[in-house]
Amino acid sequence: MKLSFKPADVFVDRHNGPDAVAVAEMLRVIGVESVDQLINETVPPRIRLKRELNLPAALTERQFLQKFKQIASQNKVFRSFIGLGYHDTQLPAVILRNIMENPGWYTAYTPYQAEIAQGRLEALINYQTMVIDLTGLEIANASLLDEGTAAAEALNMFHGLSKKKNASKYFVSDQVLPQTIDVLRTRATPLGIELVIGDHRTADLSDETLFGAMVQYPAADGEVFDYTDFIAKAHDNGQFVVVGADLLALTLLTAPGEMGADAVVGNSQRFGVPLGYGGPHAGFLATKDAYKRVIPGRIIGQSVDATGNKAYRMALQTREQHIRREKATSNICTAQVLLSVIAGMYAVYHGPERLKQIASNVHLLARQLGDGLKGLGVELSAEYYFDTVSLTLESAELQAAVRREAEALGINLRYFGQSNVGISLHEKADAQDVADILSVFGKVLGKSAAAEKAPADAELNWPTGLIRTSEYLTHPVFNTHHAEHELLRYMKQLENKDLSLTHSMIALGSCTMKLNATAEMIPVTWPEIGQLHPFAPLDQTLGYKQIFEDLEAWLCEVTGFDAVSLQPNSGAQGEYAGLLVIKAYHEARGDHHRTVALIPASAHGTNPASAVMAGMQVVVVKSTEQGEIDLDDLKAKAEQHSANLSCLMVTYPSTHGVYEESIIDICNLIHEHGGRVYMDGANMNAQVGLTSPANIGADVCHLNLHKTFCIPHGGGGPGVGPIGVVADLAPYLPGHVVVETGRKEGAVSAAPWGSASILPISYAYINMMGGEGLKAATETAILNANYIKARLEGHYPVLYTGRHGRCAHEMILDCRQFKKAGIEVEDIAKRLMDYGYHAPTVSFPVAGTLMVEPTESESKEELDRFCEALIKIREEIRAIEEGRADAKDNLLKHAPHTAAVLLQEEWTRPYSREQAAYPTDFARRYKFWPSVSRIDSAFGDRNLICACTPIEAYADQEEHLVPTDKGPSY
């Protein structure tokens, strides 16, 4: 026996599903001799790369983790008391282990198929309730990207609602967080909105051109103001008021809603979510019930299922911004589900009393610090504060001396202005921290600091109007699970209601639900990655610096571009940032009039929404019957708008899953008319290693790292959407007002590098795959897709294919012909749940279809199980078509089937319980039980409940919780 030596943990073999034997059989079914032949028949030769990717050689899992530990060790984890909306916090270990590190939570998809997402939906209802209760308002969304973008969404919302003609100014307190002001300015400028920055105490609100205002509570320097009179004055002048608030402070401070605020925005990070050098964190936006149909982001609501039981769903979906396209005021497509679940569960675990205790501890420590500083002769900037003490020293030299001494003790404070210092305490601070900080000031000032001691009890010294008297978090869910065992069981019960990649493949076209390998995920929770403040001094973050520089270089190699920004923290945010780059480029050349964006009719809804947000005029380009861009219409539109053409937005391969052979000609045409080409990177999983955006002719492209580059979807977020650009657009990439990034444009996200702490996942993926592995992944994704196509095309028409009859990495199955038998595509989606599968993308980009994308991570065995399910469902439809099954009382119309339904004593349906529950051997052996029957969406929209319903209200509602006369609707 001959032995050979080679690593046993080659990552590409673990990432790509099919082995050599499976590949050979799949090629036979497809009808080609080799993978090379398949790729040559799929990807047009004209766009193919002429060389292999120049990336570092692939590392094994063990090699990567050893290397990455060395890189991460370059980060210095100081005690950071910088504040500005970011605070160190203690994530309870039970939540860390069972949610943040649990693939049952982080590999699930956005809960569009609500019947198999009841766990996440309940967790999000808890989050919304937490925000509603603490802010004192009536409705909240299920999270936004961060505090800065939440503030920008509120600005846009109220600008649209304002009844004041020609009102284009928005007052912003100079005590709003600086990064929030930065994002507000970025978002306001393209829309012609002028920010008026000033002191809210002296602001002239009588200006008729003002439509709204924003203040911070507590303020950036820590002072707490009573905004009641300010808000009343603004309302008298027809203006809306937004309050940026700290959730932990609101356990002690009067709720902004009680002061009259129209909206409250903020960041739930300090509710257990690691600092992570800036993200991902869940922003929030709460507002009045009157604005529920215009509030941006997703809202989770309560409805009923087909049996009359309570069920959760994403409510008011028709108001979602990506559905409204060019009529949208926002482009939101990604929330921060995983992070909002963590923050909500933190509130469930601690409950109102322990949250108030945490806030009391923080405040008492701050009071001890403030008293100690005053004892050293230091004058504080504010008399009333919650957790932040600010002061002004006599000189810049003293400020520098404080910084030297603090950093020598491993402490970061906030240094601003010429001689100002800010100190923000947090949940993990203790008396020793206070003593150490006082010792720094004592040494610099040459005075003796107070000795270490536990903070004493004290009465709140705030004015009565600032002290909270109203109750919050009164629902039983926040008062039941305070023992770890109870919380553990509660989280597990919710997890068991959700289908994720731990159960079966999720073949969502355009969403790329692939393996999120454990080796990629492990570093995320290392202290060197998770515990750095985003505004920490750059010399403490050299590990992150290397990660950013390497990742930017690798993404440049993959895309063919010259520069990359990692700041956008969602794909839609990347779209917006890319368009701002193009806009800034034209304006720098004096071409302010170039504002027309050509967008194909088949584009994702966020494309036109992003263009409108960037101040562009959307012109729609027709699609051909083959699903490609109509070249004649494109030429006509480009010619018509030549003088004002800003850009073309295009997805490649097309949204229909085909490599358009004319793409280079399309890009050349746009360039000839002075425009630039923005490429949507949603389908990069079909490009990497075979072609690239720059090779095709694009100028800008965003990359969904939560798709192609393995960051988990997290049940609907986090996401990361960096953008790559050609050289002449690089000067216009986003910068940051607080941290020097080397770029001058305004920020699009609150943190300088967006969701920095999850970038190591993509870093790991590229490191362990190498150039050859990345190319192999793309080839395998195309192989898997064409294998499914070959197996299913005799049962479902495949709408679009390339010249040789091949699809790219995804395909569209046409289900419209089943309407004749009374079967809708939603019925197929629901029936798939009985087979143990999440539906592919429903009715996008073509109504009445399923868009299927298997990714490279699924094995042949799993592909076969999925195909078997769809083939059997086709047989069930045929039984209806042929009259062997009732048109209304059948397996599909009643799907999904819950255990409760199947255990009813009397069974009157014309099919067996076994047919309903166990349609395949896979379903019998590994049954995933939907926890509710088909949900009535219309009922939920007519009777919107988006917070935890008080227990006493259930009895009153029981008589109403019945299906509508028309039966369940989707």
C-alpha cells in the first residue's frame, strides 16, 4: 500500500458539497463530459478572465486559525470609556452560546415564510415591545442597521410627511452624536435638505423652512435635558421632533414619548451586543401609530392561522421599501435580526428590575466619578448626567497628559475639542475603574485622588421632569425567564420553531444561502475582535488594520477594481454608497445635471429605491421575452438622456439567472454617453474566478458578503455590502467624521468600517479557499444549479436559459400554468414545508414563479431530496388537474400541516394524515414540524398588533381570532 502525505482538513473539500463521484454522475445527468465543458457552455467566452486569481495559497482550518490568532493579537483590548453610543456590555453566556454562536439562529433566512419562522418572529416581537415600552411610543420596527442610519430614516420619513410647502431645512442639535450628524448630512444632501446645526436651547424654530428637528437624550457630552418645551414649541411651528436615545438610560429617564417626541431612534448595542469595533448592532426607530404605514424597515405583527391560533408574520409587507421601488423613500432590505434578537433576549433575561439595577449601577459609578473629579478641582460640563461625565481642562497640554497616563493604564477616554475630555461608564465598569480614572487626573493635576471604594447609595438628583415614573416591560415574557434554566428552555423552544440551514437546504434565488463554516465563525467572539470600541486609537487596532487591508486587496482582485470601501453594512447600503460615488464623480467634473439612472425592469426593488435616495431620476429599461435587457430600448433611452445620463444599474448574471452575452456592449454604450455602470453584486457567486465586474466593464459594484462570501444571513441580518470602484472613482468613497480613514466623503454608516466584527468571516473564507478554491466554488454552484434544472425541467418549465440551454447559478421555475387548477405559487411554497424545506424565492423577479439557487455547499444527496420534493408536489398538482384530488380541499391548499391539525380526533379531509405529514422518507425520518398553519396575512394587516399582547387582552380577542370567510391568504 502506497501512502501519500497531504493535509486532511482541506477546506474547499468541506465547503463544496459534491465529491468526485457525485460530480461525475451529475455531469452525466446534465449531458456534458466535464465541468469545463459545462462552464464553457454557460459563461460567454468574451467575458471570461484571461488569468487565474492572484490570491494567497489556501490554508487549512487549523493553519488559518493559528494565523488569524496572530493577526488578532495585534489588537489591544483596552478598557474603553469613550461612549458616543458605543458601550462595553456583558452578553450573558447563555445567550452567547445558544443564540450568537448557534447556527440554528444565525443560518436562518428572513422570515418571509412565517409558518416556519415563528421563533424568530416572537423574538422580534419581544424586541419591538422592549423599544416601544422604553421609548414611550406606540410602534417600533424590528431593527435598522445602526443609530446613524435610523436617524436618517426618520429624517426622510418626516420630510415626506411634512405639510409645510418648500420646507427643506432640518434642525440638528450640536449635541447629537457626531457620527449621526455625519450620516444625516450624507443622506440629506442628495435630497436637497439643509441641516441647521446648533444649540437646541437657542434655536429659532419659527423658521418656516424647517420641517423637523433632532436632539440627543442624553446628549453627546452626557448632559440630560428635558425636551418637553422644545418639542411643544416645534409642534407649534408644524415641525416633527426626533430624539436619539439610549435604551439603558430610559430605564431611569422619562421616556421621550412622554415628552411628545414624534420618533425615537438609537442603538440597542448596550443590551448585550459586543462592541465589535462598530458592528453589527441593531438600530431602532419607534414612532406614533399614525405613521405605521410609512415607518421604514420591517414590522412584525400578530395575525391568526387557518385554525384560528395566534401567529406572527411580517406585517404590512406592501409598504416595504424594496417593493415600492422608485416610489420608496428608503431602500431598506436588510434588518439586524440576529442582533435585535440578542438585545431583546437580554431584556427578557434581565427583566425590568435587573435592567433598572444595571442602569442604577452605571449612574452611581458615574456620580462617584463626577464627585471625585470635582474633589480634584475639575469643573464638570453638566450638572445632570446619566453615565457620561465631560469636562474642560485648562490646556491642550493637560488633555494630552491625561491621554498618556490613561493609555499607560490601558484606558481609553474621549478627547475632543482643544482640551475636552469625556468619560462614559458602562455595565462592565466597577469601582476600580473609577479609582484608576481618578488616579490619572490626580497625577496629571498633581493632586491626591480619592481612594477606591464602592459607590454609595444616592437619591437621583435630576429635576422631577427627568425622572421616569411610568412602568415598562410589564409583559410576562420579561418577568418569567430570569433563571438561566428558564431562559435556556425558552430560547430552545423558539429555535425549534424555525427552519434553518441546520435542517435542510434553503434554495433561495438571489440570496445565496451557503455554508457558514464554523471555522469562519469562531474568531467573531474572540475578545480581540469583539471588545474593541469603534473609536479606539488606531495604534490599538493594528490587527483590524491588517484584516481590512488584506480583505480590500483580495476583493479588488476578485472584482478587478482598484479600491474598496468596507463601510456599507448591508447590500442596499452598498447600492446607495455606490451611487453616491458616481454622483460625487459627476459633480466634481461640474456635471451636476447628470442625474438620470437607467434601471432594467427586472432589477431588484432596492435598485430604483437607492437611486431615488441618491437624488437621481429613474428611467426604466424594458426587458425582452427572454428576460434580458432590451438593447433597442436601452439604446433609445441612453440616446434620449445622453446629456443627463448618470449611470446604468445592472445585475450580472441577470436577475433571471442568465449570463447576458451583450453585457460588454451594454457597458460600452453607457460609457459612450458619459455615464458610469453600477453593477449589483447580488449574483457574484456566479462570477468569482470566472469573470469579474471590471472585466465586464462595470465601474462600481457592491458585494453581498452575506451571500457570496459566507457571512450568515442571521434570520434577516446582519449583512455587509462593501463597494469596489475603478481608480477614477476611488477619491469619492465614504469617509468618517470621528476616525481618520484617509477618505473625505461623508459616512453612509455610523461606524467607520461598518460591521467590522463579522468581516473576519469573509476573511477566513477567502484565506481557506484560495484563488483555485473560489473558482471551484463558482463552478460547483453552476454545476449544482444545472443539475437541478436537468432533474426538474420535465416537471416545471424553466423560464430563461443561455444560448446552450444552460442556467447560471440559479434558475426560474414557472408555476403560472398551475393557476388553471387553482394552485398558486404560494401553495407550492407552503407545501414544501411539509417536505422539510424552505421555499425558493417566491414571485421574484417574475410573479408566479420560484427562483432556485442551490449554491455550491449542497451535496448531490441533498439536491436529490429537494428535487424529489418538488417532483412529488408536481404529482400532487397533477392529481388536481386530472380531477383525482379536490380543487379546494387538497394537500396544497391546506399546507402546511401542523402536528395539532394531524392529531385531531376526527379526520375528514380526502387525503390521509400520512400523505400530509410524511410525503417522503426524508420527511418521515427528519420531520420538521411547522408550529402554525397557513397564516392569514390580510387579517394581520387589518388588525395590526406589533407588540406583546397583554395577557388580559387574550380573552377579549378569542372570539375574533378566527379565519376570514375567504380562508387563509398569503
